[in-house]
Amino acid sequence: MDKEFVTMRNQMMLFVLFLLMTGKVTTANFATASTTDGPSTTPGPLYPFGAGDTVSYRSDDGSSPPITLQQPFVYFGKPYQQIYVNHNGHLTFNEAFSSFIPHRFPAFSTRDLIAPFWTDLDNRRNGTISYRQYTSGSVLQQATQDINQYFPNLGFSVNWVFIATWDKVAYYNNFGTEITFQVVLIAAGQSSFILMNYGEIAPTTQNIQAGYDTVNSIHYFSIPRSFQSNDTTFSYTSNVNVTGRWAFQTNATTSTTDGPSTTPVTTTTTDGPSTTPAPTSDDPFAVDDSCIDSIFCNGQGLTGSVYMLSTLLILVFLTILNN
Ligand SMILES: *[C@@H]1O[C@H](CO)[C@@H](O)[C@H](O)[C@H]1NC(C)=O
Ligand SMILES: *[C@@H]1O[C@H](CO)[C@@H](O)[C@H](O)[C@H]1NC(C)=O
Ligand SMILES: *[C@@H]1O[C@H](CO)[C@@H](O)[C@H](O)[C@H]1NC(C)=O
Ligand SMILES: CC(=O)N[C@H]1CO[C@H](CO)[C@@H](O)[C@@H]1O
Ligand SMILES: [Ca+2]
């Protein structure tokens, strides 16, 4: 670990203390589930949601109960049988996770985490957090078509889809803001994929981490523009040429170099899509915006700047001592 990391941790701890002092104390909230009967809407890149979904209850930092998966989801070699939909924009497997302060990926934590939009969200007044599994029907066809388009020549046949949707939820204590996004887990035999789909995202100065992370960050991806306040562009970018959608294959068990076979592109809503390749953080040489922001990316890409920073700090320290 380096200085920046420690400083960041300390700042985070201070922030947590501050939040605790201002009365924002979290409790583990477990949902009692109900079922909607509203109409299904699929604006933009979103998969169907609404009718037939199980709705998580209203709670600022709550979580769904453990959701038993109808088929194991193999996340980087680990087959998981259950999942939690945590209200603050992430999914976990082993236990519910109420954290409302995002950690930058790679977080080098002890947790596998899928975070379409990790920030302090609040569904106490408005908005709906819901989820549903599919083992047949048109959603499977849609997923099969999408996956074979994004990861061609492999002939995937999707047999299970899990969709969790945050529909028009607010930022913490900021009722009137609306944020809509979705995470789609897809299993095709032993292969697994994740789609992150973004609808309307209200502007905010809160930090947001979007992407995924694993235990010790052996595999992770941080969607560019994570941790850039006032710059929530997820609705306008893509690595698969579908505005507002990011797609990942998440069953890599061996080397970190065999990423998706697609050529990632970034799209904008205005003109045609520009074709700036999006870096894969699983690539040890990838250095992207979010990577530069976080100072350290994966311990390999930016050691140079860390050295320079350390040297500078030592020089400053010595100068002070000499005076
Ligand atoms: C973010 O945007 C809002 C509204 O445009 C503005 O009031 C605020 O100063 C901005 N904050 C930062 C940190 O840029
Ligand atoms: C991206 O999608 C658009 C249609 O939405 C298509 O016209 C364009 O050729 C695609 N670009 C690439 C690089 O696949
Ligand atoms: C995912 O698993 C399938 C089946 O074992 C394998 O063919 C494929 O190469 C794996 N993909 C990655 C990225 O590891
Ligand atoms: C933005 C929005 O939909 N706000 C609504 C939230 O819910 C309250 C009632 O619970 C409404 O009065 C607001 O209009
Ligand atoms: Ca919250």
C-alpha cells in the first residue's frame, strides 16, 4: 500500500465519523418482499423490469433478503448460489452489504462485489428497487442475442438471467433526484456475463464507483468517470456500442489477459459513436482516467508516479527539517 492509499483511507474514516456524528447510522435492514403488478417498461438500454419483479422494501441503506439463484452464477471461477441486492447500488454474494461510501476499484477487499452504481442511494420515499430471475422466455433470447453479438464466434446459449433494477431512486436525503440503472447477470453454461445498463442519472457531487471487483482485486473493472463528481456520463458511454450499456465476461479463471473479444468503443448521444478503446483493468498495462485518478491502478501501471510523489514528499520533508 502507498501513502495515497492510506491518506484516502484516513479521509474516508473521517468522513464516516462525520456521518456517524451527524446521525446517519446504518442498520442492517432485511427486506420483506412484495410483488409489483405495474407495467413493464424498457426505455433505452434497459432490459424489461416492473411487472413480475420482486420489490425490495423502502430503506435508505437496506438490502434484499438472500436471493436463492435458480442456477449457480460462476463469478471468476466461484459458483455462487445466492445473491443480495443492496440498495446503495451493488450486489454481494456472501452477505448483505450496507456500505454507502464507495471504495475505488481496485479496493483490495475481501469481498466479491458487482457495483453498477455504488453511492448513497435512498428509496425511502420514491423509486423502486426490484429484481427477477428468468430461465425461459424472451429475456433469455434477448440476452443470447446480445452476448453473441458482444462476444462473437463462441455460440453462447443463455440459460439463466438475473435482473436487478433501481428505477427512479433518489440520492440520499435528496428527494426529487432520480437515478435509474440496472445490472443483468447472465449465465450460459459455465460462462457468465454482466451487463450494466444506465437510464437517466441525476447530476450529483457524491462519489460514484461503477464496475466490478473481486477478493483482493484479482479481477476488477472501473467504468471510466467513476469518482468524478458532477460527471455522471454512464448513460452516454459504452464498451459495446450500445449507449448506456457496459458488458463484461466474468468467468475468467486463469490468466488476466483473456478479456472480451469485442473491440470496446465509447459512444456519445450526439453524433456517431467515437471509437476510443475502453481499457480493461484486467489488463495489467491498462491506464485509464479512473486509474489515473485513483493514483494507483493495479500496482504495476503507475509505480513511476508513486515513486515520483514519494520522492517529492521526502524532499519537502527534508527541506522542512533543514529549516
Ligand atoms: C456541480 O454542479 C452543480 C450544478 O451545476 C454546481 O452547483 C456545483 O457547484 C458543481 N460542483 C462541483 C464540485 O463542480
Ligand atoms: C454502432 O452501432 C451503430 C448503430 O447503432 C452502427 O451504425 C455502427 O456501425 C456501430 N459501430 C460499430 C463500430 O460497430
Ligand atoms: C468461460 O468459461 C468457458 C467454459 O468453461 C470457457 O470456454 C471460456 O473460455 C471462459 N472464459 C473466460 C474469459 O475465461
Ligand atoms: C420526484 C418525486 O417523484 N417526488 C415524489 C416523492 O414522493 C412524494 C410522496 O411520497 C411525492 O409527493 C413527491 O412528488
Ligand atoms: Ca442509502
